[in-house]
Amino acid sequence: MRKLPILFLSVGLLSFLQSFGFSIFGVKPNLALVAVIAASFFVANFWQGLLLIALAGLILKFAPGFEKEIMIFSLIGAGAVIIKNRLPWHQFLSNLTLIALGILIFYVILAPNLILSPIFLKELFLNLILGILIFAFFSFLWQNKTA
Amino acid sequence: MRRYFLIAIIIAIVAATYLADFFIKKERSFDEVLRLKQENENLRAQIQLLKFNGQNSILNTNFITAKVFSTYPFNIKNKITINAGEKQGIKKSMVATVGENILLGQVTDVFENFSVIQTIFDPAWQLPVRIGKEEINGLFKAGNEPKVILIEKEKQIQTDDIVYSASQEFPYGLKIGEVAEIKETAAGVFKEAVLKMPFNVGELREIKILMTN
């Protein structure tokens, strides 16, 4: 099965879902970032990872003009693609670590005042659960064929 | 060759994202049930406000109707993009409402044909408000669980009491929500009220902008 079109479609669909305001108990999970990080473990090279990040960024953009949030999102995604193979743990654990780190960096840069609020913890929790599910889905599709 | 093609696509997408005014509009189809629900909430707000004020200060004001094109995708802010901008006479700081009587937010960015509105659900939003017929003062604090804080403990408020704007930036008496739960502690001189909001940002298809000079 060709990986890139499926990853492209998955990241695209989840990004659209996020940009349509998908929420669980009033909390919007960062579906695009979770999908990009989970997908980064299955792409063949850095450029494919970058393509997924660019796609998610384009879909998430919600108004004309430059958006700092999309830039930070893209940089976090690119960082995850670069360091994912340098982490010493099993890919499943690395995926969760990168998601937690990614969300933390996102809040530290863009909304440090919300880090101590329940919204951050709820979002982190939701993102980790979704990260497990998305990673499990990709692993199921390509068992023992991860890059 | 394939790699260069991939890089070219990435550059094109990045250019569209960061250098162009292009964005994908996520306009949703109109739901008749939701529209009726919002109309109903708006009429309720109008009746409630007429009962309090005897007159509605914004009934004779000009409004422009705009469609909601996109909602902010992260939790850290709560914003929407609408299809009216400079060309349609929108200016920064103009007031946005649902119907004509429910406060939605304020215009923060204006483009040629689009504007961005910060809604009252934005975590950074705070606003002086009044509660019920007695016009009890409080401070509206938005976020995941919108509430009114700094309500004097001895003042009597009840569930279903209407909460409305009392800030200089907005017309007096625009409905924000209704009291759903009152939280009181033995210590301290203030109590707070959790609010029931009359609309959900995700369900909005059309909003109004109050036109001011």
C-alpha cells in the first residue's frame, strides 16, 4: 500500500476536522499536530514530513495574512520530523513524548498564561489519547514497515 | 526528480500559507433548526432586555449581516473570520452580535473583504457586566467555562438571571448569558456565577456587525 497518499489524506482530513471547530467537551484537540507527529514516524524522508506539515498549515490558516500560530505549528512539526529518530525509546513512546513536548512548546510560546489552566491539561490529555489512536492506526496499516 | 517535485509543491504551499492572502473558507451549510434556535434566543434576549430597560437602546441602530467563513482552530484564542471587510465599511473595534441583542465580540483585524472577530469565549476576554433586574455588578471572564466573578456576596442573584454588557466599549444591555450556577465560599467577600451561554460559536453561520461612525 502506498504510504504517502494515505498519510496525506489522513493529515488533510484531521486538519479539516480541527479547522471546522471539532471539540470534545468544549476542548479542541490539536488534531493536525498530533496527526503530523504520528505520521512523521511513517514517512520515507524529511521532505515527505515537511509536505504533511505544509498541508496542515494551509488547511488550518483561518484568515488572510500572516498567522504566527501557523508558523509556530509548522516549526514544531518540522522539529518533530527532525528529532523523531534521535529519541532513544520505542517509536510508540517517542510519539507520545513528541506530542506532549509539541503541545507544551506551543503553549509556552503562544499562551504561557494558560499553561496552569485546566484547558491546557485537558487538551494535552486529549491529544495523547488521539496520538495513541492515530499511531495505532498507522501501525496497523504498515506493521513492521515503519521507516 | 521526484524529490525536486516534492520540494516544489512544499514551496508552493508554504508561499500560499505565509505570503498570500489566500485561505480555505470553511463556510458551513445553513441549518434551519439552528437558525430558528438562534432567532428564538435573540427574541428572548430582546424581551428580557425590554423588561429591564423599558426600551432597547440598540433597536434603531444599523447592522450589517455577514457570513461566518472560518473559526480559529486552537484553544488559546476564540476568533472567527467573516465575509465583510473594509469594502463593506467594517472598522476595527466594531461590535459583533448574534441576532441584534446578544453580544458576540469585537472586530480585531480588518482586511479588504474579510474581518476577524474576537469572541466573548476568548480566554483573554474580560468585561464589566450587570446581572438581573437589580443591575448587580460583576466581571465577566470568558474561557472554557464562562463565568461572572467579583459579585458582592450580600447581593441576591438567582439562576436564570440575565447577564448583560455594561462596558463603555459596547452598547449597554447586550445579553451575554444567563446564570446557571452560583458558587459561594465561606471565606471572601465575593461570589461567582457560572453562565449558560445562548449560542455556541461552532454553530454560527451568520452574525451582525453594529455599524458606528
